Amino acid sequence: MITIEKLNRFGADTEEGIARCAGMESLYLRLVGMVPKESNFDLLKESLEKNDLDQAFAAAHALKGVLGNLSLTPMYDLVADMTEPLRSRTEMDYSGQLKELLKMKENLTALCED
């Protein structure tokens, strides 16, 4: 089960995230628990594999919003670093960043399931 303590160890700014949820810790935890099911992770991966930078940008930008609003800082920082080059449709190797992001998603999933 996801807890504030686990999220703090993960690197989330839980105080900020809870504040964005009107101080409702239970809402915050429920929303964080939904992140691993966010379809934009798969869409980002598929788009980058197809070199569809328009769709990859849309997926990264959506993830940036979700992760930022929930103050999942380590994931947010990584996807934010991907979003700007994608915004300008910069062709580069995103595979390392994507791999790291998907690993963080796995770690968050494990925190939600434990």
C-alpha cells in the first residue's frame, strides 16, 4: 500500500502534492496510485519507437502535467527534460531517458502494490 513515507523516500514532494489536493491526503494517495496506469507512458514509448515526435511530445507533455501536479519530482524532472527537445521536434536518442522513466514507473507501481 502506498504511504506518504514511501513516497517521500521515492523523492516526491508530498507536502506540495497534498496541498494541491486541497490538503486531502487520501485524495493525493489515490491519485498517485492511478499514475502507473497512465496510458501516456505507453504512448510515449510507442511514439518514440516510431519516431513520431509530435505524438511523443503530446504524451510527454501530458505526463509532465500529471507528474508535476502530484509532485512526483524524480519522474517529473526526467519527463520535463524530455519534453523541451520534443517540443522543438529534436531528433535524438531518447532511449536512455525513456528507460529510466519506465524504471521509475515500475518502482512507483511496486510502492503502490506493497
